[in-house]
Amino acid sequence: MSSSNANSSAPLTPGRERALLWLLALTQFTIVVDFMVMMPLGPQIMHAFTISPAAFAAAVSAYSWCAGISGLLAATYVDRFDRRTMMLVVYALFALSNLVCAMATNYHALLLSRAFAGLTGGVLNSVLLAIISDVIPPQRRGAAMGTVMTSFSLAAVAGVPLGVVLGAHYGWSSPFFELVLLSVLIWAGACKVVPTLTAHIRVPAIPLSRTLPDLWSLMRDPAHIRGFGLTALVMGSHMLIVPFISPTLVGNLGVEPESISLIYMAGGFATFFTSRMVGRLSDRYGKRRVFQVAAICSLLPVLFITHLPQLPLWGLIVFFPFFMVSGNSRMIPTQALLTTVPEPHRRGAFMSVNSAVQQIATGTGAWIGGLMLTTSDSGQISGYGLNGWVCCACILVAMWWIGKVQPYAAPVQERAAVQTA
């Protein structure tokens, strides 16, 4: 019969809890920038290594697929260790992968470093979500997730534009050196801020011979499958649209490439100031209800951005925040709800598999979206409107599906033990 260790850390003070959440947001920021900054650096990297667009796309895809694989593998061991130790070790390896990438002298080294970054990033993402779940009670988890997800806004506002500027002036590798330096500083902060978290560890430990059967049991649990399905719907539909916004703006509307950063910065600022509000609303009114309202509100922006008329740059800058905020507002309650689905001692494994599903859905959504488009010799992109309609159909299905995703209900005796403690 298995039991859990007591958490060796005392309850966090409000100040330390805020410090922890912002440190996790900065950690997530480096993961997001590491993935996103590769794409605008494409022309420089292709020139530096004399590679084709297909070879560059392989280097970008290597991150997503390896992150998905590592998420599945992490599910077999992530709940065996202290969350703090896991985060510090994996984040150190993540920083090392960026150092190897920055120092790559040939394409093969670049490809391997991006694969290694995906392997570490996939594990790290699931560990961060598990830490939030362990430290923050469910009734405040939406607000906590909103704070951590400001990392995506910061990446759009500052991380990627700064990386592009550094790459233009100091070479393609300079943004990765910047990420290494920032990661070292965050790692040092994590040593002081992240508490020891061991309550999820089962005693006695599950034998290694049970690892794969337990993983299969976790993956085929109906409650978990419903959670994974929600992740696939939300992320896959989102990626039918997002990767093709910039090519469509440039190819169809004639927007200058350097102006794209202004559009994304406007969206990033808007999501930065709304993410925590959406998280608090999720806690107050319910995660499903906030998701469904955000989903309804996102339908028109999705259809508008995939059927864009000729607009001046200022018009695009004004509109884009509506698209970004409505999309981000679907993600926050989704992530907060999913942290409540698994049993506490399986939360790390569940979040690891969910992270793998997220990465695979991200790559698959972008791949399917690309298959639906055609590009003329002049650079005009056709078929983007169909992507928008399919995305909206998936959003409507997700609105129905989220009602099937239920939080884990602890047995009566387990709840009584928690209350007694």
C-alpha cells in the first residue's frame, strides 16, 4: 500500500508565493523565446550554414517533436523526485543546450542542439506546471496560471523583438548567448525561491518494472483522455492560424517584414495586462465558463484575421490585440482546469504527457494548416479562410468537450486526512 511523504517545505508566505510565480513566469519566458526566436532568424541561419528552407524547417520541427517525446518519457520518472531538484537539473541542461546552439559551427551541431533543447524544454514545462499545482490550491490556480502565462506576452513584447535586433547587429547566435545568460540568472534565483516539494512522492516507490504499465494506465484513464483531448483541440486549432499570420500579412497585404514586430508587440502588451485578470475571473466564475465565453469571443477575430481586407498598418496594430487576447483567454482556464484532473501523486506524470500532447498538437496543427494553403509565384497565399473556418469548428467542439473534463475527486477518507493534517 502506497502513501505520500509530507511536504518538507512550510506553506509559502504571500510574498514568497508571488516571487515563485514570477520566477516560474521568467523560466517559461526563456522556453517560449527559445522556440519562437528561431523563425525570424531563418534567413540568417540559412545563409550562415548554407542550407535550404526545408533543412531549416527540420531544425525548427526538431524542437517540437523532441519536446513531445521527452514529455512522454518524463511521465515515467518525474513524480519520483523533488520538484525543486528536477527543475534545477533540467533547467541547467536547457541552458547548456542553448550554449551548444550558439556555438554551433555546422548544421548537424545546430540540429542536435535544437533537438536537445526540445528534450529539456518539454520536461521543464511539465515540471513548472506540476510546481504550480503543488503549491497553489485549486481555488486560486487560475490567477496563478494567468501570472505564469504572462511569459508568452513578454516573449512577444520584448523577447523575440530583442532577439531579432541582436541577430541583425551581432549575428544569429547572439540571441542564444543572451538566453544562456538570462537562464543562469534565473537558475540562481530558483535556488533561493523554489521550495522543496516532495508530497507527491510515493513511499515505498513504485518498482521500475511497473513504470510502463503505470504510464499506459495513466494514458488510458478516461478522465485523463478527456483532458488530453481538450489540449489537442485547443492547441491544434490555434496552430492552424498562428504560424501563417506573418506570411499572409507580408505576401497578401504587403506589410513590411520589419513592421510585423510592431503588430506582435501590440498584441503582447494587451495579453500582458489581461492574463492575470482572466486568471482571476477563472477562479471566481469557473474555468469552464470563462473558457466558453472566451471561445465565443474568439470566433470573430479568428474569421477576421483569416479573411483580412486591405488595412493600413495602424488598423492591423489596433485589431491584433483582440485576436491575441481572445486566444490567450482560452489557454489560461484550460491549463488551470487540467491541473485539477489527475491525482496528486500522478500530477507530474499527467502534466508531462499533457505537455507531449500539446507539442504534438502544435506541430500537427501547423502541418495540417500548411497543407490547406497554396502559395503563388508572387507570394500570395490562398486558402487561409478555410483554415479560419476549420479553427472555429474546432473551437466550438472544444466548448462542448470541456464540459466532459472533470477535476479529480479525492475519496472521503483522503479528504478527511487532509483536513485533519
